[in-house]
Amino acid sequence: MHKPWNLDLSERYRYDSGSKTHTMWVNSTDEPLEEGSGTDPRTEMRWKQEYTSGRHMWDADVYVPSGTNGADIMQILRVKHPSGTPATDIMFRASSENGGTLRRYTDTVIKSGIYNKWWNLKVAHDAGAGKIQVYADDKLVLTVDDRGPATRHFKNGVYHHGNGRAEARFRNIRYWVK
């Protein structure tokens, strides 16, 4: 788990065993992950399955409460990558338009009307072929190239670039490897 460096995990994360729901939130005024870092605040689950090859898929039901604006809720992070290349292969940002909209970074719409309801997000990465496929409610909505060879892992939660509070909830999280 990644969280603001100066807070206990319980101040930004909750797990409800009855509904099997992971809830993560952060405030725009929170500290970053590490003391002295210039990055934005976050509370995220970092999947330890680092990989350089193979087929990997992250799958979860997602709930984004209204008011969450400017928060990345899921990403494929490039941990070890060539100098000068981007740190992510793909990242999904929630914004307030159209009842909540999830976009790839700030451009391609993945799904609108995401606020205050459960829906399913799947992100499949074929590292050998260099392709990423994105599914919203089991419908393929995007296929893009990754950014070349790297060591990677998946993350989900809230990495907040906006103002105020950002929150995301996840249940039925599955990680597939082939």
C-alpha cells in the first residue's frame, strides 16, 4: 500500500470484509508518498507482480463517488524503464464531466456516468506483443501500444492531481497471468 508518508494507513484506507470492498481516499492537501517528494498525494494498492513479459490482466469492480475530480484510479507503472521515457504505459483519470468520466490520461473517454455506481474495469497487457486492451463493463473500448520494454506492475487507488478529496472503491479484484 502507498499512502501519504506522515499518516497511518487507516487514515486513508478501509477494507470492509462484509462487502469485500477496498476504499482509498486522499485530500489534495495531503503529503506525498515520501517525505520531500514533489509528487501528488496518493493512496494506492501496488501489485507486487512485477513483470517484463507475458500476458497480465487486472480486473475489478470500481465505484467512484461524485466529487472525485482529477484523480488517477488505475495505472500500469513502468518501474524500470529507459531514461527519459514516461513512467506509465497507461493511466486512467476520473473527472466530473457527464456524471463522472474516466479517461485514458486526459484524452480518450473510457466510460462516462461512472459516479456513485459499481461498474467493471479490465486492463489486459500483452507485454510480448506490446498491446494494452481496456474493457468497461466487458466491452472492449480501447487498444493501444505500450511504451516498449520495461519492468512493470499494476496499481489501483487514488493518485490525486485535483482539489479537495478524491476517493475510489474496488471489489472483486483479480489479477490474471498467462
